[in-house]
Amino acid sequence: MKMQRNKLFNPKGDSAFEKRRLIDGNSTNLFELNNIKYDWAMKLYRAMMNNFWIPEEIPLGNDAKDYKVLSDAEQKGFDRVISFLVFLDSLQTANLPNFSHFVTAPEVNLCLTLQTFQEAVHSQSYGYILDTVVSASKREQIYNYWREDKFLLERNLVITSIYEQFEQDPTRENFVLALMANYILEGLYFYSGFSFFYVLARQGKMCGVAQEIRYIQRDELTHLVLFQNIITTLRKENPELFLNSTMEKLSSLMDSAVQGEINWGKYIIKDGILGLTDTIIERYIRYLSNKRMDAIGFARLYPEETEHPMKWVDSFSSVNQIKTDFFEAKPTAYSKSSGVDWDELG
Ligand SMILES: [Fe+2]
Ligand SMILES: [Fe+2]
């Protein structure tokens, strides 16, 4: 059965928050933010607002020099990772409203709107990186990889097909699948790419780009927590959408995503990147998958993977723990503590 799309104008909607539901509610669509049901959404909204940043405030002059002296393998890896990130953030910006159309809690839609905005800022940062660090012809090449690089094209198709399935056939089952796909994208797909940049920066290369990535990752953590809350709330309100057969589908989606991410990570480093090996990537992605499954109360798929194989990444990826003189980035004036230990979640 198809889901009911939110009415744009609904004077007969319920404003009483106790009647509010994540989906299938009768929402007025109005933001009455003194009258909310889902506290977690307002906390997240504030954390996301506090994370506001501007990509161009991070200088990339040294990165342009660094790029020229990267090894061939490092350049190739850099180009492919950026190309994939361009795709992911563009897709997110375009697809998130497809969720909002069916979410009947205005405070949750507020977070989805802010997330959409942040994904757009991430695209802005890639534009800035490509403008500053590589030549104009290289930039065009990188923007076109998604059409030309078979591996990348195939990968992108897998992700998009689940979103499209929901867009074209908005059933509850497809909604749950798309939620899980989004959760996986936020919590897994970005991570081989992120760690690639941290590995370079740890060797003193492309440190400005790594700083951009840190800010992006800080945003992605809030997106991850948003979808974690959406999934667990939906499961409480609509347990019939999470029967065994669906749980199996969701777990197998995670399993194939893990395989896809591992293959992608290996592809990025196939020409040799100091500090990254196939085994480290495999272990890292499986370890992350376990964390993501724990967070939504699902069974782990790789119980043997209990140790983070690159522990340094967690502290290295934190915006607040990095000395700004090393990275030459201005400390952001907008960031205030949200009271949540986001670093723990990475
Ligand atoms: Fe993003
Ligand atoms: Fe995101």
C-alpha cells in the first residue's frame, strides 16, 4: 500500500503533539517549535545549526602545491574519492526531500531540511577544492568520472536504485529500505574516502582538504544520528514494518553495502597508498558496520571485528582536537559545544 504524502495545507490536521507520528500522522505541517513530541529532533537541530561552517574559510594554497607532488597513485586516489563524494552529496541533497514528503513530524522535517542544506554546503566545498587544487581540465575530468569510470558508475547505480525504488513506488516497505540505505550511506560510504584524506594529511599532505573533510564528517555524524533516531522511532511506532523478513532484507542491504565499500576502498588504493592496505580497509568497514548496527539495535554482521584497525583516525578526524596552526585553518567562530560527544560516534 502506498504511503500518504503530506498535505501542504491542512487546516484539519492535528496540532496536539501527543497525536503526532513519524509517518501516517495527520500533520498540520506547521512548525510550532514550543510544542514538540520528538525531543531528539530539537537537540539535533540545535547541534546542526551550531556546526555551521563556510568551506572557503579554510585556506587551500598549500594543497595546490602538494597536489602537484603527490605520487601518481595518490593523485588517482584523490581524484576518485572526490568524484565519489561529489556524487554522494549531490544525491543526498536531491533525495532528502523525498523522505520529508512522507514524514508527519514537523520537527523531524526541520532536521531533514537542515541536512539537505548541509549536503549542499558539502558540494560547495568540493567545488572550492577542485577550483583551488587542480587544473580546470582535471576538474572537468573528475566531475565526469561518474560517467566514465565503470567501477564508480556501477557503485552509484546500486545506491541510487534503492532511492529511486522508493521515489517511484512509495510503499512503507520501500520507505524502510530507503531509510536504511540513507543510514548506510551516511555511516559507511563516506568513510573509506575520509580515511584516505586523513592518511595523506597524517603524512603532511593536503592538510587543508583534510580540514574540509573534518567539517564534513562532523556534519555527517549528525545526519547519522538523525537517521538512527528515525529508524528506532519508526520501529517503536510501527513494529509491523520490522518483521523478520524485512530485518533480513535490511541486514543483507548492510552486508552488500559493506562489500561494496570494501571493494571501493581497495580500488582507491590499488596503486599503492602508504598507510592503507586491503586488510585495514576490510577490517575498518566491518568494524564501522558493527557500530552502525549496534546503534539501531540490529544484530552485528561481523562479530569477530571488535577492534578499530586505525584508532588514530578517530582523534585525527575530530575538528576540535586538531591544532589549527598545523592545519592553517581558522577556528570556526560558529561552532559551540552541543553537549553531545559526537567524536564517540565516528
Ligand atoms: Fe554530506
Ligand atoms: Fe550527510
